[in-house]
Amino acid sequence: MVVTLVVAMGLWASESVRHALANVVAGWREGAASGGSAWQLPTNAALVRARQRAGVRLFRLLFHAVAGPIATAETVGAFLGGLRLMALDGTTLDVADTPANVRAFGRPGSGRGVAAFPQLRAVALIETGTHVLCDVVLRPSRCGEVPAALRLLRSVGPGMLLLWDRNFHSFEMVRATRARQAHFLGRTKVNIVLKPTELLSDGSFLARIYPTPTARRRDRDGITLRVIEYALDTPAGPGQDKYRLVTSLLDERAFPAEQLAAAYHERWEIETTLDEVKVHQWAHPRPLRSQHPREVVQEVYGLLLAHLAIRTLMHQAALQQGTDPDRLSFTGALRVLRRAIPRAQRTWPEAFPFFATTS
């Protein structure tokens, strides 16, 4: 029941914990499955103690057991040239302002002062075609995103094309991604030295990157990659938004520069995915409700598991209609699940044995 409760907290994030549980069991209590049971909702204090007993490890293991890519060959927009499109990025989540949470997660500061709430940092890997969160690393806000992103490569493998923003580019990210036998398409900062070694027919060029300036001078331990440069028009004028991409896809005939430039902008799907979790599920800017660090992490995994349920439902619906999952409404699917869960408990009790009805 506690596992279901924590996931339900991710579906009814704006409700109290007790009301989230009430929504889950409403149909069971009303229907024939109750059998006249006098079962009552636990008190808030009892629910807090139950969550504390459940801990975090169970939810972390559950998430990693079920999370992963779900797109099939029939999924519209999930692949490029047979490669599964993946993306990584990070965000922060405000948590309840308690002394324990401040100690565990930190309260970020800036030139304008410190943040109103302590924050937890989440770095995520998604499948862009379905918005499914495939892996996540949770850290205190003081921890950087790049080390967490390197850890996410554990979930990257052959047949994938990993997209990243310029803040994640590094020699180690390139080396580690190729070591996982995955391909990459990432943006780089302007200060990265990329000297052309071969010009290609589509305007891109080959270059080598090195682990250190000394290795570059001595031309040692370099990795060959392909560089694609282009600019987009903005309200400030034509060609004002300049991009420089690097990729392990070296064949310009199989993967033309124009095609890769268009594919890179699929990276923004992770921004939409994180927005789904933070805004539509969690009702940001309200902080997460849990008062203690272990329950904060538990609550986040509940949000992620609920998001996985919503996005899996949306993918199944998109496959049935032969449409792109991006064309379906996330908030609409969230409302459907909220209505369906009590209804499922109200009918066919033998098929949904949520609670035992006999002693």
C-alpha cells in the first residue's frame, strides 16, 4: 500500500498525502470489493511512519527495474537512421524548508542572495520520442551536473544517439559514450579548439579533440569527430543564434549535416519532459512536501514512477492511432489516469486485488 501511496503522490501532487491515498482507494471503498469493511484511512502521522519504514532503497530499485526506452519501430519520431534518440539534462527541485533538508541538499546562492528553499538536483536521461525517463541521478544542489551525466551513461548503449547541450560536452563525455558503443550529437562551447583535418562535401568537417592541451600539441590520445556549424535567425536578426555541433557520425552521406542539425533540436524534448514532472505533476513553484531527506528522495521517485505510468499509457495510445506521442496531451493523460484509478477499483475486484478482503 505504501508503494502505491508514494506513486499516487506523484499523480495527485497538489493534494495532501492522505487525500492522495483517498483518491486511490475511493472506488474500492465504495464498491463490492469492500464487503462492508470498516477500514478507515490512516491518520497523517501513521502515513508518515509507514513511509519512513519503507525507506528509499525500495523505490530506487523499483524505478530502475521498470525504467528504460519503450519506443518500437512503429513509434513515430523516435529514431534517426535506425538510432534511438536519447537526451540528457538537469534541473533542480525545491524541497520543504526544514533544517534537515537544508543540511542534506543545501540552499543555493547567487548574486541576488540565497534561494528561498533548499534544492535537490536531478540529472535525467530520456528517450526523446516518448518522453520516457530512462534513468536519473539525484544529488544535493551543490553537486555539479557533469559528473552525474557521466554516471547516466550506464543506461546508454549500442543503437542509441545521445544528444547533449554544450555544458555537458567534454573529452571524457565523448570517450565514455563511445566506450558504451553509442553515438553522440552534442553542442560545444565556442572556446573548444576544433581544427579541421578534413572538409566534407556537406560543409561539415572532421577534427580531433584531446584530453589536455599537451596531448593536443603532441597529437596524442585524440578522438576524431565531425563538426557541424550553422546559425539560426532570431528577432535580433538573421544568423544571430550560432550552433556548433560535434558527432561521432562521420559519414556525411548517411547522415547529412542538415539532417543532424534538425535532429539536434530534439534535445529540447527533455526540457518538455522535465516541465511535465515539475509543473503539471508537481504543481511548481510549491516545494516538495516531505520534511526529511529520505522521504524527499522517496517522493521524487514516486513522481518519476507516476510520470513513467503516464507516458507509457500515452505511448500505447499513440501506437494504436499510428500517431506521434508528442501530439497527445500530457495533462489530458494525467486527468484520464486520475479518473481511471478509482474506477478500476470499483469494478472487477478479482482482477484488481488492491487490498485483501478476507482475513
